[in-house]
Amino acid sequence: MARLIGPYKPTAGVSPWHDVNPGNGILPSVFNAIIEIPLGSSNKYELDKYTGLLRLDRVLHSAVYYPANYGFIPQTMADDGDPLDVLVLGAEPVYPLTLVEARAIGLMTMKDQNEVDHKVIAVHVNDPEFSSYSDVHQLPPHRLAVLKRFFEDYKSLENKRVVVDDVLPAEYAYPVIEQSLMIYRKWRGGEDVSKLLHVA
């Protein structure tokens, strides 16, 4: 479980979380995403909040791999105190710390250790195999089943339970993105945002 790291303090160098523009005027539907984990990986990389580097958090215990490129939207803060998670669908793995222009097509809501956890589902707008999708339910049903099943299974051998709710259309992702942008702005401005979060 993530922990809120306290008031904003600048880090040395450029931070992917703090110094990258979240979008160019089309938020919340189109945004920049920073990829942490490429499609097909079994390594769980996470942004180290203090250095801006990627940390290898763990190798997944279960015999599964990430079914999409996985990362976050910069200058956001989700309910767990981390940047807002995003799954970016594309035909190819994307190298970690690559900046990708993405468009929201849905929202996956899950409970991880009984805490609500949102995952924005998006497509890479410059990937012709996926760029035409505007709603998650246009995807083949098997693709949705794979996304859900991954999150249900990826922590099972760690004796941790994840419950995935229904995958919702794009319009459900927009307020989640806007809320996370607002919380980040307040936090970076020095406000106490602990009452807006669900952190241990």
C-alpha cells in the first residue's frame, strides 16, 4: 500500500511525476502518460518518488505478464497517494520512462486489499492498430477479460486479494482524472490533502 510522502519537495533533476505536462489542452480525454512497465513484462517497476528513477519493486509471483503498457499520468495524485495509474493499449511494448500521448477509453475500478483503486484504460493515439477505439467496449470481449483477469491473478501467490469491478466507459474516467489533477495541484501548493485520500 502506498503512503503519502508529505508536502511537495523538489527533487534533483527532472521528475517524470512533477515536471512533465499532463496534457496539451485536451484533458481529461487526451493526456500524456509515462510508461513504467512495458507490455509483456513480469517485472513490476514503480516510480521512485524521491529520485524520479524507476525502482524494480518485485518480479510478479504469479505466472502472468502485463497485458498492456502500464504507467501513470504526470501531475496527478490518486486516492492512494500515488500518480494515477493508466493502462495504455498498443501493439508493441513501450520502453519504461517513455512519454506516450494517450486517449482514455474506459475505467477499471478494483479493490486491492479492500482499498478502491482506479485504472484508466487508454489507447496510444499514434498506434494505428488501437487509435480508432473510443470506448473500451469496442474492444474484443476477450481483450477485456484478459485485462480483468490479470489484475485478479497477479497478486494471488502473494496471498493478496484483488476484486475487479465492471469495466466502465470513457466518461467515467474523466472525473477520476480531473479529481487526481486537482488533488495534485492542492498537494503541490502545500495544502493538506490527507482527507481526500485513502492511504495507510
